[in-house]
Amino acid sequence: MIQKLSPRLQTCAELVSQGGTACDVGTDHAYLAVWLIQNGRCTRVTASDIGEGPLRSAAQTVAQAGLSDQITLQLTDGLNGLAPSDFSDIIIAGMGGETIAAILGAADFSQRDTRLILQPMTRGTYLRCWLAEHGFALLEEIAVQENERIYTVMLAQFTGASYHRTPYQAEIGALDQSNETARRYIAKQAARIRRKANGAQSAGADTAEEISLADALEAWANGGTV
């Protein structure tokens, strides 16, 4: 069996459709792709990467696992040359939110409701807003701690219906308030916004909206309602 996945990748793996066909974009060592096959989560996986070096590492992992007949390796930038309609699930993990949005924006999701499992390392707020504005519904979001940082994993699907997220909605996403890790994640976002607002306020800027947002997020993190 492949080595245990990191908490981030494990959370991604558990959101993949049972018995589906997945595409792991930016696969790196292909650990996730191998896990999905070995654990019976998927029948086939395409593992893509933009770099030849990572893809060679992926090929070695796949060969050692004896799964070359079920895992296809693809050298490509994002989803270039791949049709989202060929997959039940597309996983894009370990990239910045803007990079993930650019990959999605360059692909055609209009032909099938492919599930998107997205794990931004940065700019999660940007990605949530982009998804809303481009017709993707955010169905679920899970906060996961890895080492000293907390990340979120998003499950989204194209509907074609665009909508607007308020700054508060863009920070909260689809996180479950009853989850302690989610509350700690939002508390950290509130602290970040407050620090930035205090610095701008010291320079004479009007930061009333930012302070109000930080207050609302802190209330959510403490289990209250806004």
C-alpha cells in the first residue's frame, strides 16, 4: 500500500465519488492517484503535471504500485488537452487560489456536472468569489489542520448560475460552524483582517468595514450568529 496521505490530501481523497474516474491536476508524486485506486475509490485516474520532473516521480510511484494500467500520466499545464466531461471528479490541490481559478477558467465545464475538489494553499477568499461569479456552486467545505497551518478543502460543481458573495460570505464559504477546526480557521482569518485594518487605521484610513467584518467573523468563530 502507498504511504499514508497528508491530512490535506486525505481530505481531498475522501470527497472523491465512490467508483468514479478522477483527474489529479498537479499530481507531483501521484500519491493521491495511487491511493484512489488502491482503496477502491476510483476505477481510473488521470494524473497530470506541468513539470517533467514531477511526472517522472509520478511514473515511478505508479510503476512500483503496479497500477500503470489504471493510472494515466499526462504532461500538461492544468487541464489543457483534457476534457472535464471525461471525469466524475477533478482534484486541484496544493496551489494558490488564483492559479486554481485560472486552471478552471481555461477549461469547459458546461457539458457535465463534474465535481471539483479544490484545496487552495493561499487566496481561498479569492477562489470562493471566483467560483460564485463563474457559475460554480460551493457544495461543501472542510477545514483541515496540517502541521501548524489550517487549510480548507472545497467541493464545488458547475451550475451556470452566477451569484455574488459578500465579504463575510467570501470568508465563511461553506464551512461548518459546528466544527472546531473550521472555527479556528475563521478566527485566524478574523485576526488577519483586524491586523491589516489596524495598520491602515494608523495611517489614517477609514477601516470601519474591515473592523466590522473582523467582528462578524470572530462572532462566527465563537459559535454565535451574525
